[in-house]
Amino acid sequence: MTPLFRLLSALLLGLLVAACGAPAPRATLPPETITQRSTPLSEPGKEVVLYALGLIDTGYRFGGKNPQAGLDCSGMVSFVYDRAAGLRVSGSAADIARNGRPVPREDLKPGDLVFFNTRNQSWSHVGIYIGDERFVHAPSTNGRVRIDRLTDRYYAQRFEAGRSYFD
């Protein structure tokens, strides 16, 4: 893990902690700093979240599969799952959705995937759930990887499903 990645991860987790009103971050962060719910986190899920947070502000590129060239939503998910969890997920958002295990919205855990209908087409957008109704994604609008909320009107109206690739 590079020093820059560690610094970005620590800063982003600090922002998450501040937003949740939790205590200041410690050297070893408890899972509750990522989500307000007391649901236990899987180690791969935690790694996926940390890796995804390290990609915040990476540029968007349709069909992009790596941060240097830019990422689209499915490329970001594929890249993060491969690097952080050693899992191969590939194809479009719809392809990724077909292969995951369905998870009700209220049971989402950090590292799970969230899917949206953003182009009048089912399963047209995917993001990585990070807890507290928030997700990291690579939208074409504003052209950068960012965090949004499932409760934001735009995403709440377009939410389709959650999927997990973890036990």
C-alpha cells in the first residue's frame, strides 16, 4: 500500500467518522466508523470500501477500466474488487448484477454493490456501498468518482437492487 493511498484512506475515513458523529479515528479503526449499523463487516468488504475511497476524484471515462485512463462505473467496481478482494467481476453493470447474490436494501453491508436505472435501462449503473446510506461510484455527470447517498432524490428514485459477492 503506497503512502499516498494510506493518507487518502485515512483522510476519507476521517471525513466519514466526522459525518457520522463517531469518535476520532484511532490507529486501528473499528468497523462502526464505516457504518452506523452494528452489522459485522467482512474483511473483504472493508478492503473494498477502503480501496474505493482511495479512488475519489479519479476521472470518468466511458469504458474506462483503470484509474490512470479513467473509470466508468462497472470498470471501477471490477478494478476495486480485483485489487482489494481478489475477485473477478467483469462486464457491464447488468452483467455484474446478474452474478451477485441479492441483498435487500436494509441489509446492505459495506462492500456490497448497489444498482440503479439511470438511462431508462435496468441495471445501467453500479456503485459500492460504504455504509450510512452512502456509496462510491463513477458517474458520467461531473466526470469524477465520488460519494453520493441512496436517499438523494435522484438515486432514491432510480435504485433497483443490492448485490453481494461476499458471504
